[in-house]
Amino acid sequence: MSTQTLPTPDADRTSRLREALQSAAFTADGLLDLLGAPAYAALARSETVPALRATRGDSPLESLVRLFLLQAAVPYERARTALPVEDCVADGWLVQHGEEVRASVDVRPYSGPEGQDWWIVSDLGCAVGGAGGIGAGTTGMTGVDRSQLVLGVGGASTTLAGITVRTPVARALDLGTGSGIQALHAAQHATRVTATDVNPRALGFARLTLALSGAPAADLREGSLYDPVAGDEGYDLIVSNPPFVISPGARLTYRDGGMGGDDLCRALVQRSADHLADGGYLQLLANWQHIEGEDWRERLASWVPAGCDAWIVQREVQDVAQYAELWLRDAGDHRGDPAEYAARYDAWLDEFEARKARGVGFGWITLRKSGADRPSVVTEEWPHPVEQPLGAWVHSHFERQDFLRDTDDAALLAGRFRLADEVVQEQVGLPGAEDPEHVVLRQNRGMRRATRVDTVGAGFAGVCDGTLTAGRILDAIAQLVGEDPVLLRDRTPESIRLLVEQGFLDPVADPAGDPARDAAAEA
């Protein structure tokens, strides 16, 4: 276990430290301005040389970057111009060595969704680049069990923060909090936040992240999966960036859950209904195996508990060799002994072979405890670019599922719809052709989907402005194209449902407040 003592800051001194960081512009925007985009991006790749070159001066901001992001020693008197040094040494943020000070932890500026200046606290070397960005002998890591490292901001944590539904809730749970990023976000819209982790050091770092960022304290609990919250009242939001890596052993707590294959992610999903309030959401990032002879969609759909709607999105698939190499590099194994690297690589492939796994999927899983007798479970592959944040889009996806489940075809034709914002039409065909081969509707927001429609579908979508009912629009189109309006009404609801489900059309409430009236009129 680690023998490193984490900072134990006093509330008033932490407030003064936060003010000093803001005063020196040690913020996400301040870093970008100082370093420039190339050096800023290089930090995320564990490359520090560009940032070292950009911080050769003696400004307070340069001193802070060297201390908290680059693990460099800074003269005591120089640090004094940027920080309340005596307080920082007393509380353990800094360690004094003669006439110099070094940081005891990484502090990474992070911008909140509404432009808040936050700071994520993690182990030295782990604020940028993950565990692969440090070596076993990195200065400042003495006494820390490397398996217990706590990472800072990464692509996975920012992705999860972006897709999380941010409606105000009473109770939120950050399961596997790590350095506390998700708990920090949840504190902005939840009355009470509970954060758990199997690693007690992670709970200490989460406490520091919340305190330094000026957020309310969370209820911090140690334990695995749902064990720490057994018996609690249901949560309105459960969010998790769990140790989802499918590995042959639990070497690094932050990534290896210690359960075989993808059992940890499956357990999180299957057990979630017992811990969700009615209408509550579970949102997590996950990896899942592609098993020979099995459809991954059916396999993941079988994880979903009864009474829950689900939206499962696969963003990427890697073959087992690519996957093993990714996580061996994450741990820095590629820089060690070649024979040991080869042995670990071989063990990874043995694990996959034993499980008949041919690949690994990466993606998002969102559940909502709807209580529906006919739950909506959507599993899809979507490797294309999306527009973050997606939380509002995720929320609207489940609202659309409610609408489609509760609306039969007659009510659908009696309803009004509006073309979603920033949907454009593209016509595809040979140059000079009289008619296009097909028409594509494309979203420029959210999931940025594209779907092919026929002439009727394109005409229908183009007219939808919330004024006319779907049935009356189809009658007008039938007259224009010379088709039987009854037959057109019969064959079109399926197409309308698809456009609604994918977010191209938004249902519009009856402006007179009497949907029954329009239904009667359509009948």
C-alpha cells in the first residue's frame, strides 16, 4: 500500500490557494494562452518538452505549470510570487527541499461546462498522459504503490462528463470516482452527491478536487461496485467511469477491475435497477468482448434489467492484439524489459483465446429506469464524430422513446412535428441528372446522423414546422404525386417513427392544448 500522505488542507487556506491559482491565470484558458495549442496538446500525449520550453520565464503562471504539471523544482522565493508558500508547505501541497519546493500532487486546470475554473488533483505524473506518462522511479513517487495510482483528466472522463444528463436531481452517485471529476460535475446539479471507490487514495484525491474547486463536499465511501451504497434510497443519477479494461490480471486499480472478461461492466448494468430511483439514469463507459459466434448487440441487450430502457452505443472496435498493445503502453510496459513485455502480451492473448474473444468494443451505456412493460433497448454502432456535450441529446432520446411507445399510428398521424434544428437536405446523384438517385437528411448537431429518405420523406420533413398534422401533410403530398392518400397514410408511419427516433423530427404539442380534437378530426 502507499505510504504517501496526501495534502490535508484547511478550508480557509484552500480558499486562499484557489484565489492564488485564479490570480495567476492557472486555468484551462490561461494554460492555452501561455503554452499555445501544440504544447498544450503535447501534454496530453505525455510529451513535456514543448511545455518546458514555453515556461522558461519567471512569471507566476510559468512557476505553477512547472510545479504542478511538469514536476519540476522551483526556487522557494520564486514560488512565493505565485502561491501562499508557507500554507502550501504546511498543508502538504508542496514539499520543501533546501531552497526549492516541489509539488506533492498534480493539479490540472479544468474548465467546467459553464466556464467555471476547476482543478483536478491526482498523483504526480498522472495529470497528463495517464500512468504511461510516468516511470516507476519518477521523482516524487517514492513510497507509492504503483498499482494504487490515481489518474487525473483523460479522454474517457471528459467523454463521460459530456454525455451525462444534467437535469437537476436530488441524489447522484459517482461509482468509482477516481480523482473526483464526475462528482465535481454532479455537484453542480445534484442536491447530494455520493462518491465511491475501492481505492482509499482515490477518495482522498476526490476530496481534494472538490475542495480546491470550491464545490460542496461529497459523501465519500470505500468499496466495490454497489456494496458501499447497499440499502440506500434510490439514486436519480448513477455515473461511472469504471475500471473496465479486459485484462488477464488486476495490476492497476484505476483500470483493472479484477473480474473476468467484461463481467464488471455487466454487473454494473445488471444490478443498477436495484439502486436507481424511478426515472433515474445509469450512465457509464464500458468495454465489452466480441465473442466468436455471438452478436454483440444481443449479448449487451441481455444485460439490461427488466423495467429499464437502454441506449448502448459502440464507438470503436479493436482486435485483441491492438487492445493488448494499447493497455500495455498505458502501463508503460513497452519501455521496460522486452522479455517481460512479451510475457505480458502473451498472457493477454491467452486470456482472450480462453474466452473466444475476437475483439473488444468501446462505448457508452445509458439506462433509464422507466418501469415500462415494453422497454426500449437500442444497441447501435456509431464510430462517427459527434458534438459534445451530448447530455441533452441523450435525455431527448429517452423522451422520444416514451413518445413512440405511447403513440399508436392513428395518434402519430394526428400529431404535429417540427424539423429539428440544423438539419439539412442533400441530393445525391450523377451531375446533370433530372432526378437525384436518393435524398439524405443530415444533422449538424448532436449525434450528427444521416439517413436516406425517399421523395415523400424529404417532402414531409421539409414541410414539418409544427403547423399541420402529419396526416394532412401526407394528404397534400399524395395529391401532388398522384398517390392514393389512404395507401400513403398506411405505409408512412414507420418512416415517421424512424425520423422521430433518430432526432430528425421533434413532436410538437397541440397549440390549442387539445390533442384529442385533432385525433378525432383525422379519424
